[in-house]
Amino acid sequence: GPVQEVYSIDESFIGDLGGVRDLTRRAWAIRERIDQWLGIPCCVGLAPTKTLAKLCNHVAKDAERKSGSYPAELARVCNWSELTQTQRLDLLRRTPARAVWGIGRA
């Protein structure tokens, strides 16, 4: 991506993607390339903010790993902009903040 912010050893944010067409399709292609070249499974969360991108990434991971936790069609790549308002509210309601950010009760 044009701008990359490394968030942690295994996570980064890519910015300035406004002009990229077919973002979801490209995310699937990148995910497949990472798996093919490196053998590392990964999931992609696409959204207009970092917080929503982390939520979408969490959904993409859990939908793949934990059957029934989220709709199966959101597994591996979850794009916030392609969700309906009802789907967005459902994801926000069923996802505790600690699941996305690792925030403890304290």
C-alpha cells in the first residue's frame, strides 16, 4: 500500500487506498499471495478507521476459526464498507472491546 504503519510484529495498517478499485478482491489476492509465498495464514479487515479495521480483522479471524461466531461470508476478508447498517450494528453489538483490543477488566 502507499502508506504503511506497522502496529505490531504481526499487524499493520495500510493507508491512502482511496483510489484503489475492487479493494476486497485485491485483499483476497494479497492474502492468497502471502499464504502461497510464506505459508502464513492471515486475515484482512478493511474499514475507514483503524478501530473499525481492527474490528473487521477480528471478525474475519473469528468467522474462519470459530464456526458460528460471525457470519461465514465474513471469514478471511471483512470489508466494513460492504456491510449493511444492520450487519454493522450486529457486529458492534456482539463484539466486546476486549476481544478487539485485548483490554482487560482492570
